[in-house]
Amino acid sequence: MLSQVTQRQFERVRERYPSATLQPLPSGAGLLSIPDVTLPTGWSAARTAIHFLVPIGYPGPTPDCFWADQGLLLSSGVPPQASNVTNIPETSIVGRWFSWHVVDAQNNWNPNRDDLMTYVSIVLDRFRQPQ
């Protein structure tokens, strides 16, 4: 079961992305999905779904990495840097996994300040760097 903190923070995500979902996973983690995110130029598609895991114990531990549509490539047709096509753990979803992290999470992620919308912003920042 996802915590009340996670549920409250998810409501903030849904204010911006009404089609977002938060699925509890068997381990106790959650899968946050936003099905239709607009991408800047430099990508092979104009839109993609994004998914990331809300870890067990959140908001203490930060989310880490994310997935997009499995066919997402750079506009040149090559795979993005630090990405691979994999299954999302505990789901049947196959997506393009991005190894993208909060830089120095121990110092740059504060559970009293940061929330799920903060991590959505971190994911969106990665898409602003089509590499």
C-alpha cells in the first residue's frame, strides 16, 4: 500500500497531468505513469509516455531512472545515451529505460522540499537534452 504522503504528492502531479496514474506494485513500490508527454525537437517522436518507480520508503529514498516508449530514439535514429530497452520491474511494460539520476542524491534530494513533481521535472530536463 502506498503511503498517504505518496498519494498526496501524486495529486500534485495529476493537477498538471490529469491522465497520470499511480499503480501500487507487489513489492510496496509504486509505478507513476504519464501517458502523453510532449517532447522537444531532437527526438524521433513528438510525444511519449514516461514511467518511473516510486521506491519503497519514499519520500526518504529518491526515485531513480525512468522509462519512455520503447521505440523512442533521437531524431537521427540512434538510441539515446545511457538508455536501453527493458521491462519495467514488476510490470509487463517494456520501455526505453534511461539511466538518469538525481545528481548527488544525498545532498540534492530533500524529502522535506522535493516531491514527485520534482522528479517529473528532472525527467523532463533529460528530454531537453536530446543526446
